[in-house]
Amino acid sequence: MAENLSFFEKVNKNFDKAAQFTEYPQGLLDQIKICNNSCHFTFPIKRDDGTIQTIHGWRAEHSHHKLPTKGGIRYSTLVNEDEIVALAALMTYKCALVDVPFGGAKGGIQLNRNEYSESELERITRRYTYELIQKNYIGPGVDVPAPDFGTGENEMAWILDTYLTMSQDKLDAIACVTGKPIDQNGIHGRKEATGRGVVFGLEEVCSYEDDMKQIGLHPGLRGKTVVLQGFGKVGYPAAKYLTEAEAIVIGIAESDGAIYNPKGIDIEKVSTFRAETGSIRHCSDATFIENPNDVLELECDILIPAALENQLTAENAPRIKAHIIAEAANGPTTTKADEILQKRGALIIPDTFLNAGGVTVSYFEWLRNLSHVGFGRLARRYEETAYNAMLLFIEQATGYQFSDDERGPLHGADETDLVNSGLQDTMVNAYQEIREIRLKHGKDVVDSRTAAFISAIHKIAQSYMQLGIFP
């Protein structure tokens, strides 16, 4: 029965499970859970061949306990109202969990982007933005979109340009959307933020010896085998940084097939091959697997679903052998699959935590846009001078002369350094809170997903109480 729940019903089921461990009045819990508003709009678009097509788009603002609301825009044939509302709800809990002061939102357009030219996608994106403006669903203090599945920097640049054209406030209008190109007031590190956040989160999760021993693994990422579903904006950076952490990526699945090599896959080689051929199929030094779902069932330490929702189901969960399920995508595990995997003893790291790198760095970009000062600009030279003075003092006191290689890494923090440092700190603190809640209630009583929801509920409830809406 639980397997037939809609996406939003599944999110609310997880919410209700966590709410049992709180003492807030039901009225407050109902307000936190409900979607404040959503909008479905249609508009005509002229195709390159002159035909007219009706486009369906949505935007949902789940919670206004913090403003602005925040959430990506996805282009997918699977987009519908339930999916958008569910993803907006997850954004609310995700932002609260990692202490990013936004309410949750989400948007989407129902299409397969591969069936449209770039000029058609631009017209669709600009018209969608116009609809958002007309209905007051976008603005630096109202609702701030970002990239998601099927969208990227180009779409965010078109959104910014359209909004600038119609906005009266030209100064802060650049903060109306995040995930922009660097040369259009984007921020370094945003493109790979979700994937990097996945690795920062996994590093923290795997650092606890007792927790790893409980699932039959050694602490740390080094030597752990990894299978990835999805090799896009999340999967590729995650694979890259996992390899740098000395984990071994043995399997990669995409929609048109998968590759497997038990000795490890060369991530950059696969990336180059895909860029040249448009696919990872038959990439050398790896065995090609026709059915990508088969890769999910490989023996591995860590399985990372980094594609779409509902990928781990009651049907395939009994055959999944991974010790750790790292949810890099939104909602990749159905309710029944979650129960099966938990019963087997797998450690599931929830999407509300592990997928939060993107919105965290989007927050940094939003702050940067509103302050009109790039991170690191004011302090970098001062820090470099301080580092050099420290080295000079050591050389004079000891007689040791530092080589150029030793001096090389010592530089003032630039924007990328600060963004990555802030992201790592955010992921570490959030997981420590999750783990503390589990320890408080008992690991056998509260799993990581429930603990993440408990943390989010506490923070959102406190916000409503501070507003004076609830006693």
C-alpha cells in the first residue's frame, strides 16, 4: 500500500513519522507540512518550424516561514504538480536542516529538452519567467529559482535577463536567481556544489568508527567501493571528488546503459568519452551493461542514486547489497524500499541532508549578489602577507629555508576556498545534529531520515513561534 503513495504523500509520511518524536501542537505541525501555495500555468510557444505548442509549467512555494523561498527549476517529462509540491516540501526541510534561511520552493516545465532547439528552450524559459513575474513567484526577496534536473547556467542567465528587463530595482535584481554563469554574477563552486556536498557529507558519515563497524566497514572513504546512478551535474563531481578521496568508483549507470570495472573506473576518461560521443556506452577499460538498473545491485560499499526519484523500489531493494545508500538525488528511495533496506541493516543517508550542497552554495551566491562584494576580495592579500610574515619568522628563528613548493599552497583564501570551506562546515554541522538526535532517541528507534526531519521540524517550529503565530 505504501508503495502506491504519491511523491508528496511519501514526504508527508516521513514528516509524520518524525513529528511523533516532537511535542508541538497538531495545528503547528499541519502548518509546517502543508504547501502554502502553488501555481500551474500554460502558455503557447512557437516552434522553429512555425507550429504552436502549449507548454505546461508549475511553481510551488511550500513554506514562507523564512523569505525568500528557494528552489530549482527542472525540465522533465515527469514534471507534474505533485512532484513539484513534493520537491518544494523537501526544499523546506533541507534548508532548515542546514540552517539556510530560506523557505522551500520548486518549479518545473513538462518537456524533454532534447526535443527542442536552443532557441526554442530560450523562448520557453523567458516566457516561463514572464509568468513567474506576473504571478509574483520570483524576486530576490520573494522567490529565488536555481538550476535543477534538465536546466543549467544558460537557463538561469535567460531568467536573469528577463527579470532585469521587467524589474524596477536593477541593483538587487541580480539576486533573483542563482546558479548563474560566473561572468553574470554567479559564484565559483556553484556548478559542482551538490556533488561536492555529497562527498563532504560522506566523509563526515564515514568518520565515525562505531557507526562504520556496525555496518561492517572501516572508517574513512579510502578504499571504499562506490556505484553511481547518474553521471551528470551531481554524479560527475561526486565521482571526481570521491576518487580524490581515494574511494574506488566501480560502476556508473546512465539512462542508456552502464559501465562496470571492479578495479576502478577512470572518471576523467569517462567524462571525456561522453563529451565526445554523447554517452558512456562502451567506454574502454570497463564492461558495458545494457540494463542500467543492474548496476544498482552490484556488490559495493556505497551506492549513490544521483538521478531522479523512485529509483530504489520494493522490487529491486531486496537485491541491493550496498552497505551505505547515499541519496544524492531527491526522493530516490520509495517508502517500502526504505523499510526493506533499513531492515537489512543498510545505512541510508537521506536526501534532505546529502543533497543540500546546491542550495547551500546558492545561499552564498545570493548573499554575494546582495552585498555586491566577491568573497575573499577584502581579506585575501592581507592573509597572504600574514602567511609570508609567519614563514619569514620561522626561517629566521630556525635557519630553515622553505622551498617554492612548500610556499605554494600558502595563499590567501579566494572565493572558491571560502565557498568550499563554508560548504564543508555546513555539511559537517548538519550531520552532527542528525547523529546527535539518533543517539538521543536510540539508533534502533530513529533512523537518519527521521532524525533529519526531526531537526528540520524543530527549526521551522521555532521560526513560527518567534513570529508570534503560535504560542
